[in-house]
Amino acid sequence: MSIKWLQLREDRQKGDFLSLARILTKFPKDSLYQTEFLNSLTNEYWMEFLKFIVWRALVPWILYSTQTLIYFAHTLEREEDSG
């Protein structure tokens, strides 16, 4: 189900998913997440931003974590050899 035709309007500006999230916070939580529309909407936005999340958040985190582990392993090994 494609929902790209949906355009949220708020104060005469094109809304986005964050605007929709603010609107959805006013609804009762238990009945809101059981709707097929919201499941489709969440899936649409998730698929659209999945590459962005992976390349802008996950990959840099993995690289920085790996570099940090290598740095500390090298530093501890050097201290052990000299001490």
C-alpha cells in the first residue's frame, strides 16, 4: 500500500513525519497502534529512511567503535611491554 500521496499540512507548510508524530501523541496509545493505516505509514517512512539511518548512524558508529577498540588495545599492549 503506497501512501506517498499523503501530504500533511500544518500552518500552510508541508508537514513531515515529526509533525505527524506530534499529532499522533494526542490519541490513546492502545488503539492508535492497532490501526492498519498507522502500520502502513510507519512502514513507508521506515523504508524511506532506512538507508539514511544505516549510512549516517550505524556505519559511523561501527567505525568509531572499532577504531576505539584498536586504539585502546594498542595503548594497553604498549604499556604492558614497557612496564
